[in-house]
Amino acid sequence: MKTIVGTDILYAASLLRQEWIVGVPTETVYGLAANALSPAAVIKIFTAKNRPYFDPLIVHCISIDHIQPYVAAIPDWASTLGRLFSPGPITFLLPKKQSIPDIVTSGLPQVGIRIPSHTVIRELLSHLDFPLAAPSANPFGYISPTSAKHVFDQLEGKLPYILDGGESSVGVESTVVGEENGKLIIYRVGGVSIEEIESAMGKVEYRLSTSQPMSPGALDSHYAPKTPLHMFTDVNKLPHDNNIGLIMYMTLLEAFSESQQRVLTPSGDLKLAAQNLFKIMRELDGMGFDAIYAERVPQTGLGMAINDRLKRASINILSNEI
Ligand code: TXA
Ligand code: MG
């Protein structure tokens, strides 16, 4: 199949109506979208990504006012967080109605609902009378794409069209929030920080990393480049080797050549670091290094999501943190 990259929203809408899959921009990362109400369309997402069927998909809607046909209830916590952070990088796990096919939720009783803020996917949704199921548009287990080119490079030939909406402004996936026994649980840290959620809701619990995840994005090994990646805190422990790539938080290291290093955020603004993270990981992954070493960033705000993604990218390695 020939894959075209373009900006024709109406064409993308017509493909989606015909049960094709389409690459779509969102403010977090690019998604691989299909009609969420059509099992035949949704199967194509799993096939193109090589994604296991036990990993459920997020359903994207244009507004909280449009989710009623798909969810059995909208609890108070979801209305509150929805008012504060939607449209935006947050996903709510809510009890699903029959209208959402089981393949979307992997048979789970809850559906992940997200209201994206990117203007292109919002315009696309406004032309459709169904919501869009969309995981990140990367092969299963690899780094999420933050540009149309990233999607093309990895999924060319597996989909007819990629809608180009520029670079994703948030750069890490949405925060996934749900409720268990009346308690708010964070299943994935992402574009809305824990501090922001806690300032509205009080203390929340985390259920981030487990080998039997509620949220398989919480699978230990995920978001990984092909080059082995290590996290580090102490620069003195780095091996002095020309053939390693370095992802630095704010400043380059003098002991290494500039060409082997990338800085996430010269000013220390963690939003910028999140925006740059996956692009830099991909770039270094393509440079043929024996290993990549990534500096841990401060564990506040979006720093939590950044450290989480770096940790998951490094998980296959025996001694992954120095
Ligand atoms: O920012 C994002 O969330 C992006 C953009 C495209 O919206 N999407 C994304 O989708 O990251 P994906 O499939 O790569 O990750 C979605 C996460 C997974 O960890 C999945 O397991 C979890 O959300 N999830 C989705 N539906 C769920 C459900 N019904 N129950 C539990 N976890 C769910
Ligand atoms: Mg993903």
C-alpha cells in the first residue's frame, strides 16, 4: 500500500468512514486512528502496529458532552478533571457502554476516553459521526512518534494516509487516570503532571509499573529504542567511549564530543524537555552507537513522565542505571 503524508482533513475523514486506518496528529504524540465503533476497522490498528490484543485502545472524542453514548457513567472526579484539563493530555478510564466493541477495550469493562486539544484532530472529529480509537502510531514497544515523518518512517506501507499537523507540542503521552474502590489511581504519568492533578483532587495513588498491568502502557519494557539505553545521575560514572550517545538534561559535557550529545532543555524548562525527548531518542538511536546514556531529570512536573519513559526504555538492560 502506498502511504501518503498530507494535510487534507476531509480526505482523512473519508478514509476513516471507509474503515481505513489513518495517522493523526495530537498534542501528545501521533496516533494511529480508526472508527472506534467498527471492529473491522479497529483490527487494522492492531495488525499495523503488531500490537497484542490484550492492550486496550484509547477512544478520542471531541468533547466531554459527546461521550455519553459510550460511557455508562461520568463520575464526579472525571467531570472535575475534565473541566480542568480537557481538551488536553489526560485519559479517563470510565465504565463502557455496549456501543464500544470489546476489541477496543481488550474485553475490559472500562474504556479509556480522551479529548485531544490539537486543532487538526479536533477538526477531523468534527467531520465524523463516530469517535476515533487511536494508540500511539509506533510499532508495539518502540518510541512514540511526535511528527508525521516519524510515523512514515516506521509504518510506511501499512496505512494509506498520515495527516500532518506539525510536531506534537506536549511530546509525551497522556496521563491515564481511573478509579478503584472510590480512590483515584494514576496508571500512566504523562502530559498532565501529578502535581496538577493533586492540586485539584488531593493525594492520588499510582499503579505505574507492573508485569500484569491494568494499563499495558505500564508494561515495564516499553517506549524503547533499538540501541541499549542506560539512565544515569552521576556523570563521573559514564564510560569514556566515543561510541556512546548522551541525552543530557541541560548542558553538554566537555569530556565528550558535541556530535555524540543532545540537550533536552537548555533553560531547564521541563515542558521543552518533554517535547524534545522522543525526537532526540530516535535521532541518537539512528546514529549507530553501542549504547545511549540518558541523564535523569528532576522528578517534578513533566519530569516524572520523562524519567518514566527513560526508565521503560532502559528496562531490558541488566544494569540499567548508573
Ligand atoms: O497521548 C496518548 O494517550 C496517545 C495519543 C495518540 O492519544 N495515545 C496513546 O495510546 O498513548 P497507547 O495505546 O499507546 O497507550 C494507551 C494506554 C495504554 O497503556 C493502554 O493500556 C491504556 O492507555 N488503556 C487504554 N484503554 C484502557 C482501558 N480500558 N483500561 C486500562 N488501560 C487502558
Ligand atoms: Mg503507545
